[in-house]
Amino acid sequence: MKVNYKPTGTSRQNSPKQWEVWLADAPFGGTKKRCAVVVDKRTPAGYTVYEVIPLSLKGAKDVLITDLDRAGQDRPSAVRCTVPATVQNTAFVMKLGNLCNEDISKIITSRQ
């Protein structure tokens, strides 16, 4: 008997990679909301992600996204590096883009 198996969430081939920007259901601010996130790393508990916020909400430790088209953003945005969240593979909806090396370096520096 042939069984059609359809996993929930993204497939293994399309699983999020480090420093990609995805649309995901993430628990930021105490409630789960659908927003753009930057994937940091995969852990046994899930994926560590950072929220992409409008530039008007940017704080001192947040990192400006310099290449908006590559990151899949249509307005000036920043990455909030102070409050990471952990999400499962099923939380990811679609890939928007990825970050350039300059932005990645800034995020790594701001976390230290």
C-alpha cells in the first residue's frame, strides 16, 4: 500500500538556513504573530530567530538592513537582536530572502 506523506511546515529541502529571512509565526512580545524573521541557528529545541522590525522602531542594539531587496523587504527595516525567539519548523511560511555579509557581521557583533 502506498502512503502519501505530507509533512507540516517546510520540507527538508526547503528548510530554513542560517541568515535567511522568512515569514514565520513567531512568539514575539508574549503573543504569536506572523512576521518577517532572520534565522540565526538550528538547535535541538528548534530554530533561533530574530524579528525584522520597521526602521522607526529601531533601538540602540538593533541592526539596520542595508540590502532590502536581497532581504525581501519593501520598506526600511532593522533586525531586533536583543530578544531572540525559538520556533519549530512548522512555524515557517515562506522564504523572503537572505542577508548580505555586511549585515551578518553587524548582527554577530551586536550579540556580543
